[in-house]
Amino acid sequence: MAEPIEVNDDTWEELVLNSETPVMVDFWAEWCGPCKMIAPAVHDMAVDYDGQMQVAKLDVDASPKVAMQYGVRSIPAL
């Protein structure tokens, strides 16, 4: 069964930018209530679209560089 992949500032280029399939990224944080609410739907998308796209999760607190680079100012953001 497919699971969302965890990405961070160090793995962003390899796992997202260089992916051979489209990637949907969930920008989230542990303290974010709405992020926790959508987490089951994000997981379901990884399962439902396995082989068609990758679903990735990026913790904005642990990896602020990518979040800033893409202008993520509020979370959750997809």
C-alpha cells in the first residue's frame, strides 16, 4: 500500500523536483490542527493515486527553506 513520502530541505530536489511522476506536496506542521484534520485525506490520495502521482509531506518547521522558497505562508497548503 502506498504511503505519503516524507521530504525535507535536503531531499526536496531528489524526491520532488526530479520525480518522474507528478508530486502533490502537503506542507504541514505538528502543531497545526487543520493539518491533522486533512491528514487522512492526504493518506487516501497516496493510496488512490498510487502509480499515477507521488504524495509527499513536508514539515514546515523542520524544513523552512523549501516552504519559504515556494511562498507558503499558512498551512495546511497543498
